[in-house]
Amino acid sequence: MSDDHTHVQEFFTARAADWDSRFPDDGPAYAAAVAELGLREGSRVLDAGCGTGRALPPLRAAVGPSGVVLGADLTPAMLEAAVRAGRDADGQLLLADVAALPLRSESLDAVFGAGLIAHLPHPATNLRELARVVRRGGMLALFHPIGRAALAARQGRQITPGDLRAEPNLRPLLAGSGWRMTSYVDEDDRFLALAVREA
């Protein structure tokens, strides 16, 4: 992917208005993935590439009223859709590039990224930026509400050996970016890789 974010913004701007209606049954999968992060009351968490904010309600429920929930996205239309859906009540929305977050180092307990990794222009560098803002021992969840094979079939393509989400590719990518993978699930109904910040 190019450093030019125009393509990403155009892709998501064109789909923002009906994004939630295209995937109406994903809520339970998001809630289950958020639960895997093990967030506690008062935790500070970022939904990186939050889109329409579908993860914000379960993230808010996990951290409670004393916690901090942030949702960052590059596409204004997606954030506007999150506001229309009322999800700004569950977290503060930021128009921001996850490659250069306007956050202090080690200021968060966790990062949640749904469908994120396929849209990162420089995955290793971008994952290091996510590690920068998370405290040591904090968590990262890379999630998709359907697995790699099901997603490829939906898009009419084959899984390639170079797929970043394949475990043999993702594990060393995370390790080189300050994360240690702790679990990996790739099933028809979900993809979830969890990692802990080490460096």
C-alpha cells in the first residue's frame, strides 16, 4: 500500500454510509474479541482504524465509566458514521493516522484493531507505533469478524502465502515490532491474534 492515504480514504468514504448495514451481524464477534483483551475497569484502550466505531460499545463496557476509550480513523466519513450511530458516546473519536498517533508513549493499556493490518502502508513500522503508545505488558488484538479463508472467498480471491495475517508471517512481524504473539485463531467465523507488548 502506498504512503498516499487517498486510496484508503476513497475506499472507505464510498462505503461509510452503509458499512454497518452491510455487516449487521458482527456485533457478537466484536464483543467476544474485546473480551479476549482482558480489559479491566479504568483501563485505557484505543480502537485503531475504528471505522464506524463498532468496537466502541464493547470497549466502553469493558473499561467502565472510569476508563478511557479512543477511536482513531483516517477517514472523516467513517467517523461521521460513528457519530450518526451514537458511538461517540462510548469513546472519543480522533481523526488520526495510526502511523503517527497524537498520543503519549506508554499511555494506553491496549489497542484493538479490526481489519486493520491489511490497510497499514508499512506494517512493521506501524505496529511499532502502536507498541509505542501501549505500556509494557499491554495488549494488542488484531481482529476480523470472519477468518482469512472466508474473507478471501467473499472477495473472490485466493489466500496467498504472503498474507500478513498467516501465522508464519504475522508472528515474526509482531516480534520485530515490539509485540509477542500470545494466541492465534483463524476460523471461518473469526480471526483473532493477540499479542503482548514486550519492548
